[in-house]
Amino acid sequence: MGGRRLQHAGKTITTTVVLGLLCFLFLVRPAVSAAETVVVDRASVNVRSGPGNGYKVLTEIPRGTPATVIGRSGDWLRVRFAGGKIGWLAGWLVKPEKSLSSGAAAGSSGSAPASLIVTGDVVNLRDGPGSDYPKTGQVARGTLLTIIGKSGDWYRVRLAGGKLCWIAGWLVKPGEKRSDGNTSRSGSAAVSVAVTGDLVNLRSGPGTDYPRTGQVPRGTLLAVAGQSGDWYRVRLAGGELCWIAGWLVKINAEPVAAPDLTKDVGEPVTSLPEKPAPLEGPEVLTEPEAQGQVPVFSQEPFPVSRGENTGAPVVINWENTGGGTEFIISFCRPVLPKIQRMIDPSLLLVDVSELPSGELPGPLTVGSDLVSSVRVGWLQENPPVARVVLALKTAAENVYWQADVSPDRQALRLRLRPSSTYAVAGKTIVLDPGHGGRETGALGAGGLEEKEFNLAVAHLAAQELRGRGARVWLTRETDEYVDLYARTAKANSLDASAFVSIHANASERSTQQQGTSTYWYAPLSDPVLGLQRTEREFLAQCLQAGLVRNLGRKDLGLYTANFVVLRTAAMPAALIETAFVSNREEEGLLSQEWFRQATAKGIIEGLEAFFSQSQ
């Protein structure tokens, strides 16, 4: 009996000790609040799509990686990484970032400097604390940077414009004061920058909202007098000071003679840009339209005169039309041009094959608020491909463009106008053409495959949305199979503003079933999706209204469904069922071009309505 008591007492003592240790561990865990920055405190940590080990692993990150806390669920933290990607981290695998700027001890001095001075000639800035992280920019010798934190030999710094990044500690030295946005230069020779854009604006301050003071062509060398964020303060040959965007120049580490800008800076550049190559950073992508978009055929005569083509390969006419500009580019024979938008530098490119070699028109100065000049050249000689380059006066995302080809294929009409009036301008939108490859989707009695309709509509909608200034990505560009989880993983990695999955419906019970419906999913029990419930339902409502209005089919309303693409998307998402491929009448409609264009229009109107109310 006494032995039993002793055994029981031993269990009680053990239980008490274990509970005490657990309570102690819980109490000493670092407290993390929203908007705080944390760093990974393990050799390698999984980033998940939701708050729990049962959620999909999005990626794996190493020790020291910083992240900003934007929410929490229990012991899990919803975080945003440098570059904008969002995911969930286990709270017990991270620690609050040590802030050096708040006076935390650093080094042997016992106090940390408020700022750093760059000592290398041209030093890379990176997305994380290591040379294996993506490069996010460069800074010149003497640049002052405000310290935010530290990880090993790397400093987390804030540029004058507010951008956060990392810099190697062995390429900087302690500064004596905080950066105020004006770069302090050392006594060494000034660093210069070379213009990489075709024709780049100079401005009175460090931002596109400052007045334009002039322009400089590609290759111009400018002495650096200061820096603010991503903008350089430069000195012209006459001594004038102005600002230029850092992403339109490259840094030269050696001093150069002051450039002679007394020449006519509007003189045309004779060499044409090569086909756009991928450039660093999300702001300098050509987007998935880099292969070129083929314009639709016009069903109406062009209002702008085509002029008289006397046999020249290309003739260009233009005129300003009610707040925009229209170009008519005529050709000596039938062609099918391809158009692409380039974001950096800001250009519209028109590539035309099937033309005979011959003399092309010279540079054309355009009196437009949107286009500064047009020039034409041969992109390649054999087979001959001509390229028309429209140099835009503003960011490409701020210009809405629409293109169509005349019925005889001998003229292209380009209509441009400001995209600031469009709610989708500047938004990142992912369109998901359902099915693809070996997965055909629904099959109609007449032979229509759903996957083909879905892809055609996605391309039509993408072209129009890009023209309105949106950044649009497709989960598949061709007839290929793409895993459902990979579709939303792509959207999540882009931190998209909206995800729209495009489908045609089918009924196994009745061939008489017809109409349009839209699906959404955001159960209140889900800690992530529940927070988006209002947004997701509103997106579905907007899309359904746009589709019903443009297609004229029966309104079947909204439904909720636990579809993979709706469950795993981290942003507002909806799935549209346009019409029934199993219905003879609607299969016929789904096969027609006008119906596909109307579907694309319905999607666009729905997105416009959604973003106009979500600003």
C-alpha cells in the first residue's frame, strides 16, 4: 500500500515538473506582434500556405531570413517576405529581429551606428542576408544607408525612398548620422551612370510625379551627385542638377568626363532594341506576352486615313483622337503583326514578317501626350522582320492600347489612351484556363473540348486587361497539363490581387441544362479564407453580373464549392462556368468567336467593378 502511494507520488511529481517546463517554455517564447519583423531561427524552415503543419509547403527558407508579420493564428504567423511573397511560419521557429537602429548593442563599441556609408565602388543590394539571395539594386561609393537590423555579417538597411534590402557588412563602414535621402560623397572621383533606356525622362525630383525637365538618349553618361531610394541625382554638362530613375541606368565605377548634352537629344537612335530579354525585378518584366500578341480582325473601316502606300514596306500615319492617339500602320502586302509591351524601357513593339526588304520610313516625331516618337528598322534580314518601336512618354502600365487588323491584312490600327481611368491598372491578375493537355475537360456532342474554349477566352481577356494597364499572368499559355496546386502556387508567388478560373459547364443528368454560374469559397471556419469572405463573394458577384450582362444566358447565380483552386489561392478567387458544353445550343455558342469575346468582356467588366469598389 505504501509502495503504491510512493509510485503515485512519483508520477505526480513528474507530471508537475513536465507541466512546469512546458509553462516555462511557453512564457519565454518571444512575443511577436503584427507589423513586427522576425527572422528564421533554425537552419531551415518550411513556409506553408496556412497556419498548420497540414498545409501545403510553399518553399523552404534558411536561417536569418527576415519577414514582416501581417497576421497570426494561434502559434502561427502570417508573414510577408522581401519581394512581396506571403506565407505562414511556425512562431516557435522564428525570433524578433534585433533592431540596431533602436540602440541595440552591436560590435565591440557597445553601441550601433545609426547609418552606414558604402565603401565599395558599386555594391549590390540583396533580398536577404547572403550573396545567394536575388539582387535588388546597386548603390555607389559614399551612399548613406539607415540601419534596420543585422544577420551575421549582413546589414538590413532602408534606402531614402523607404525600400528595405540587405548589404554586405564588409563593403560598408559606420556612418556618423542618419541618411536624409541626399547621398554624401567621399573624396574620391564621382561615380557616373550610363542611360540604358532609349529616351529617358529627367525630373525635378526623385519620382515620376515630379515635373519633367528634359530627356536623354541611350548611352548618355551622367555624373552622380546624390541618391534617393531608386532615383539618382545627376549633373548635366551645363551644371544643371536633375533626377533620373535608377532602373533606366547602369552604374559606372570609374569617373568620366561630363557628357555634352548640347546636342539634339531627340536625334534618333539608329540601332533597334533586341527582342526583350528577361530583366531583373518584378518591375522590369515584359510579362507573358513577350512572344507577341496577334491583334484581332476589325469588323469596321478604320476612321484614320491609311495614306497612300506606293510600295514601301511600311507607311505610318497617326492622329490624336479625343484624349488618345491612333496609329494606322499600313503594309505593302498582307501580314499578321505581333505586338508586345515592354515595361523597361517603356515601349510598344510591333514585329512584322512576310514583308519584302526595302527602304523603311525615318523616325517620326509624334505630337501626343502618350507617344514621343516612332521609328522603324529591320530586326533581322533573313527572313526579313521589321520592327516598329513606339517610345511611350509614361510607364507602359499607364497606357491602354488596343489593336486590330484590317480585313485585307494590309493595315494595323493601334489605339492608345491613358489607362488611369481603369480600376485594373497596376493590378496583378492571374487567369486560369481550366484543364489542358491530357485533361480535356467537358466534351460536347459536337466535338468541342472545354480546354480549348477556356484557353481562347483567357488569351482574349489577358490582352485587353494588359492594354488597360494590368499585369496579367496565365497559369497555362498553351494546350498543356498543369497541376491544380501549381496553378495557385504561381498566383500566390506573384502575390496576385485576384485569381479567376475559366471553365465551361456540363451536366450528366440533362442536355437541357443551360446558363451561367460563378463559384467562390471562404468558410468562416478557415482562419485564412474566412478573413476574405466578403471580398471573395463580392468578386464572384461582379464576375457573374458581367458575364450575364454580356452573354445573355440564364443567370444560375452564385455557388460555394471546395474546389482546389479556390481553397489554395491566397487572394480573392472565383471560378466561372460560362455555359454548358453538354447543351447543343450553348456548345454552338461556345464555339463562336463573338461569344468568346463577350465572355472575355464579361470577365473584364467584372474585374473592373471589383477593383473599383476595393480601392
